[in-house]
Amino acid sequence: MSYKLGEVILSRETIARRVREMAEEIANDNGRDKGLVVVGILTGAAFFLTDLVREMPEDMDVRVDFMSVASYGDSTTSSGVVRIFHDLKSSIEGKNVLVVEDIVDSGLTLSHLIDLLNGRNPASLKVCVLLDKYERRKTEVKVDYCGFRIPDKFVVGYGLDCAGMWRHLKDIKYVIEE
Ligand code: 5GP
């Protein structure tokens, strides 16, 4: 099977506008001097996170850290275990944490990750996703900030890949299977 790029679902302008709104909402909710550790889930969310934090006010206490994880099992089987490939550099104990993910689909990865991070006793833990494929949810995940709800079709660009390709696209596009 081969893949080809389809139509744009979210343009760079639409994404940029929404990212600005989300950053403002997060800054207002969190308070500027309270401190926020923004945890990006590699690799996809790195693109969204770097734009998001640069839209936050300069006087806000923002730290950035990254994690790389994989959820064992697939859409049909889940053991509830997250394997960590790359862990956070700093402790999140007693900190206000915002987990940033590119897309939530079944919800399994994120829900396992939330359990794992909550086990490290942060003061608070919120979740921010750029895209939400809500129709596909298998487990409930509390998403505090969501960029866009999208239909159940595979998308690429702005960090999202298809077998490692197309992360670098500025717009988010559908993929067509041939
Ligand atoms: P979940 O555990 O919520 O099912 O999985 C979320 C992960 O599935 C995302 O981090 C992403 O890697 C992948 N994923 C789900 N839908 C898409 C999609 O439409 N495009 C891409 N590129 N990845 C997706």
C-alpha cells in the first residue's frame, strides 16, 4: 500500500490562531507567577509545544521538558503499561504540570501516561492536545485544552507523521491510501 497527501484539514493560519488562543487560556488559568512545567511528548508534540510556549507571556514562569513513551499493546490490546524511552530531566513533584500531546485517539497512551506522571506527585496535572479524534476513544481521558476536534481519518503534518514522513508540513493534511 502506498500513501499520498490529501487535502488540507487545518491550514497553518488556522493552527497559529488557535495556538495563540490556547496559550492565552492556559496563561490565564495558571497564573503567571505560579510556575508551569510544560511536558511535551516526543516526537509529534514537539512542533506544537514550541509554538504554544512562545505564545505565552514573557513574564510567565514556564519550563519545558520532554518525554518519549510508547504504550504497550495496540488498539485491540492494552496492558496499561507505558514504556519510557526518554524520561523527564527534572522532578515534577509539587509542580504544576501541563502535558502536551499532538493527538488523542483511543486515549490509551495519554491515560497511561497521566497515571504514570500522577504517581510522581505533581501539585496539579493538566492535559493539552492539539487534535482530538473523539469518535475513537476507548478510555476516558480528561482533556483540559483541545485545539481541534477532528473526524476519524488519518492526518499528517505539524509534527504528525506517517511512517516517519511528513512531520515537517506546515499545514495538517489528510493521507490517502492507494
Ligand atoms: P492513542 O493511544 O490515543 O490511541 O494514540 C495516540 C497516538 O496515535 C498519537 O500520539 C499518534 O502517534 C497516533 N495517531 C493517532 N491518530 C493519528 C493520526 O491521524 N495521524 C498520526 N500521524 N498519528 C496518529
